[in-house]
Amino acid sequence: MTTSVLTVEVLDGIAVLTLDIPGQPQNVLGAAVRAELAPVMERLQKDTSIKAAVLLSGKKDSWIAGADIDELQAAPSGAALAALARQGHALLKQIEGGRVPVVAAINGTCMGGGLEIALACRYRIGTEYPKTTLALPEVQLGLCPGLGGTQRLPRLVGLQAALDMMLTGKNIRARKALQMGLVNELVHPAILREVAIRRARDLYEGRPIPPTSKSGKGVGVLLLEENPVGRSVIFRKARESVLEKTRGNYPAPPAILDVVHEGYAHGIEAGYARELETFARLAETPESRALISIFFATTALKKDPGVDGDAPAPAPITKLGILGSGFMGAGIAAVSVMQGIPVRMKDAQHERVLKGVAAVRDVLREKLVRKQVTRQEYDDQLSLLSGTITYDGFGNAPLVIEAVFEDLDVKHQVVRELEPVVPHDAIIASNTSTIPIADIAQVATRPENVIGLHFFSPVHKMPLLEIIVTPKTSARAITTSVAYGKRIGKTCIIVNDAPGFYVNRILAPYINEAGKLLDEGAAIDAIDHAMLDFGFPVGPITLLDEVGLDIAGKSGKIMLEAFGDRMSPSKSLQRVLEAGRLGRKGKSGFYRYGETGKKEGVDESVYALLPTGNTRSSVPAEEIQWRCALAMLNEAARCLEEGIVRSARDGDIGAIFGIGFPPFRGGPFRYMDAIGADEVVRRLEELHDRFRPRFEPCNLLLDMARNDARFHSGVRA
């Protein structure tokens, strides 16, 4: 019964099925798997010599990673997707209710449709392995689970735990999966096959097997979930939470709630039918198409070496040097030691070094407390970090990142000191957020080795890494930097050197426009609420307070000097900054902050500092949204026109991962495709007539409007 993707071995009545798609790093539920797994399962059910089965993966770090996203993207219609899902439903019902019990032997990632297969199996064994994670992440693609997961998961782990998984798409690690009853037991990977075969034999012989743990379900939870009134409370609270978090911008979460509720209200078969219809409908929404486009873009970037044509092999990063042990330096050190990279961190004083080491320890301890690493892993990672006030230990570092004070003279001093002590081909990277890399490289004797690595704060949470290159930066420096970024889990985009690089450059006009609205009398909370409704994770005025008004003021001056009046900062920001308000870190900004630093509401006293004083005018939310968004969109198009970013793909990912551009809109360029270049230009010209010169459409957009062109040609908006 062996096929091209399945190897079947029968051992004393136990069929051991090993799924391994040739030439692929992970198993996915595509046409080939469905076409071959279904008849194999049917034959097993008919062969009376087969008593039970085990489903294993031939991949090292992956069981089944989920559906074939390419197949979903290529489906011509929702009806076609529904037909694919119906095939999957039939297969899983066969696995679930057939004569032959199936044991899922899970090692590595078990996602989406993979977990749905596991849920249909009679028994699930996971491995005590860091990469063993289980999830239903369909909501992150704007979808609902489509192979029965909306019905089987709540009945296995309980309603609240299931909704939490489906509405967030969060990864569940192996030990947590055991505690909540998602898997029946955990074993070491080395004995997974042996134990799975034993459990399969136990199942058909009727011997007792370890019960599934549900330690997290207390009496109160059970009472709430096992009666209609309690469930209605759970659904109502979940719906309120979804609306608060998504502000109605994402159709998938409320649709998932509807599907799960259908199964409880009218039975599991009605739930399955509702799931099929909902899955097909959601797949045709613009939100899902946008979110799937992000998936494809990030997947492509994982394979992108950072240079076109023949890419030189990256240098192995056997050690990392970091200059500056402050917030950013410590953050870079933390994410590096997490991936097994030895780090030597230098600062001018012992006290600063010790403070940096403590900051790294805090980041690692958070992982330990959340049980994302073991105590041994925590100790091993921390042992990779060392500190110094000299350049001892930098002589064998192939990559050094400076995260020192944001001053060109200081950075010049660092480059001059570094070059004589590091290897001749060592890469010197700057984490600057404002100073052009070419300016930093002016004093280098080997400018081809100088590059920018612009991390975002906090480093261990923000996924983006801007890699800034100058005309002199070598291809080897680029590929090495990209490889390092990928190793520490970052999504990397290549950005050509220019003031503000890409992310901060497109952020500047967005923030400026919010400030101009304040100048005109718009209320602080009205601006923030409008942009939250548009889809940003925080409002622009809140963001100013979070970043620090002094930093925003300094950045604004740099952008004004570089780009002229269209980047002029608002009078409101200047006046609030002159009044000594620094934002959250100073517990005084546009908002009020308590002793703990928690935001407590608009500081009404700040209005007296603004150009219109305490007189506030009512500006429609739609105008706020268009003005702020179009300022960013126009600048993003200008960056592409000038070659600051290599592609619209990179521009979309940079905006989403760097500043939280609404993912359901697909990024600035995909959003402009959805609107149409002609409509973008029309709106920009209307605003340009009112607010010269900051909304003047860039030449690229004008050309695209004339030619009815798109940034993502051939891709559905």
C-alpha cells in the first residue's frame, strides 16, 4: 500500500503510516496527500488483518503543517474551496469513525488541517520536543478551520480553551497541550514510534490507556460550559472581546463563533455544514486575500538572500559583538543568545554592562516563566553572554553591531576603534534609526563591510529587521546580515540608504498629519480612535507618547531637513515638547499616566498649549483616516519610486511588521491596489489643493493612474 507520499508498514496487525512528501520541508494537506491518504485509509478499514494504525511523519521537525496555501490561493471560487473541504471532511470522518482506530504520533509542528486530522484520530501522542507545537491558525489567514476543527476541538478540550485557540491562532506547546487534554500523553521523540504502536495495540485489544489530562478545567468551568445558559455567557463574552480587539475589521473571528455556536445549538452535523459554508465564504473576502498575501510575502522573504543574481555564501556567525548595553543593545543580545550565538557586549562602564546583562536575563527569564524554555536551556543561553569595558574578545567576531548613542561623532569613533581590532572581513553594523549609513561609513577604511541593521523596539517582540545598504556595501555583507536576521527569527527587508530609511520615513508624514489635525483643533482621542478603527494597533498620538516626544521631535527635524516643507512637523508637537513633556517615560505627554506608567486618559491641560487652545472642532473620522493614511501611502509609493525598497512586497511587509499597518488591508501597496491608483491620486489631489505641498501625488502614482496599473500585477486584491 506504499504510495508516493505514504510508506505503509504492517507490524503484527498494526499499520504504521509514515507521511513524507518528497522534496518538501514540511508535510501539507494538498491534493497529493488527499488523493493517496483516502484510499489507503479505505483499504485499511476493509482489511480485517489490520487491527489499528499509527500515523507518523517522515519530517524531522514537522508532523503536518496544515493546508496547502498555494492550493487555496489557486482555487477559482468559494464553491471550489467548499468541494476541497468536503473531501477533507469525508476523509476525517473515515479516520474518526472507522473500524480501525488511528493513533496520531506527533513530533514537531501540527498546524491547521494537520491538527484537525489529529483531532479525528482516536488517540494523540506528542513529544517533549521544543518544536512540537499544535495550533489552529486559520484565523490569521482570515479563515475558519475547515476540516471539522470547529466542532471536534471544543468537545475535546472544552469550549473556552477551544475558542481561545481558534480566535487567536496561538501555538500550544506540548506540555500545555497535555494539560488541556489536546494530547493524551507525551514521550521522548526517540520512543514515539514504539509507544504509538503499543497504544494502537492497546486500543484494539481494549486495554486501559493513560487518560487525557484536563487539569485546567475546574468545577466552575465545567458548570459554565455544560449548560446552555453558561455557554451563552461564554459566547457573549467572546463576541464582546472580539469586537473590542478587531473593531469589526476582521470577519473571521465572529464567523468562527457563529460556526461553533451552530454545533452546540443544532448538533455536530449542522456545525460541520455551517463550517463548510463559512470556510468557503471567508476565503473569498478581501481580508482573507490580504492576509494570505502576507503569508506568501513572508514565505518568499524567508528564501530571499537579499541580493539579486548569484548570492555569495553568508559568513557563519560564530560570535556576535555588541557595542552599547542599553535597551536596544541588550535586546539584540537577548534574541541572539536565544539562537545559540555567543555574544560579547561592551560598554564604557562596568555598571552599564551589568545593567545590560540584567536586561538580557529579564528577557530570557520571561521565556522561562512562560515555560517556553527549560531551566537548562535558560542557563545555556545565559552562559553565551559575556560583558566587557574593553575590546577584548572582539578579535574573532565576524559581526559587530553598534547600538551606541545616536550621534554621528560617537559612531565615527566606534568605527575607528573597531576596524583595527576585528577581523579584516568583519561586518560592522549600525542599529541607528536616523543617521544615514553612508555618513557612518565615511570614516571606515573598509566601507564595503559597513551596513545598517535597524531593529525595532522591543527587539524580542518586534518581527521586522530593516537591513540598510549603501552603494558600497558588499553582497557578502548583505547576505551575511540577512542570514543572521533569519537565524534570530526576524523578517528581513533590504532598504537602500536614505534619511528615515523606509519604515520611519513613511511613518513621519502619518504622524505629522495627525499633529496637523491637532493644530486645526481636532481632539486627541478623536484622532486616535479614528485610526484604531482604520486598523492600526495604536493611535498616532498615543504612539508619539510611547516613542517619546523628544525622540519624535529630533526625528522630525531630520526629516524636515531632508525633504523640506512636505515633512514639516506640527506646531502642537513642538509646543508640547517645549513645555517639557516627554510622553509616557516622563509620565506627562498628550495623555495622563499613573505611578505605574499606565495610560489613564487624555490630559486636558495639554490643550492650552496647542495652537487652537481649548477650542476643539469636530473633524469627521473618515477625513482623519484618509488624511493620515494617504500621507503614508503617498510616501510609500515615493520610496518605491526612488528605489528605497526593492519591491511592493517588501514595502507591504515593512509597514505591517514595522509600524502595524493594518494586516487585513495587506500593506500600503496592496491597499492602494484595492482602492485603485486613480482613486488614490484623485483623493491626494483634493487634499493637495487644500494643504499644499504635503499631499502632492508622486510621479509613480500619477503614471499608474494614467495606465490603470497595479503594484501587485496578476494578484487578486
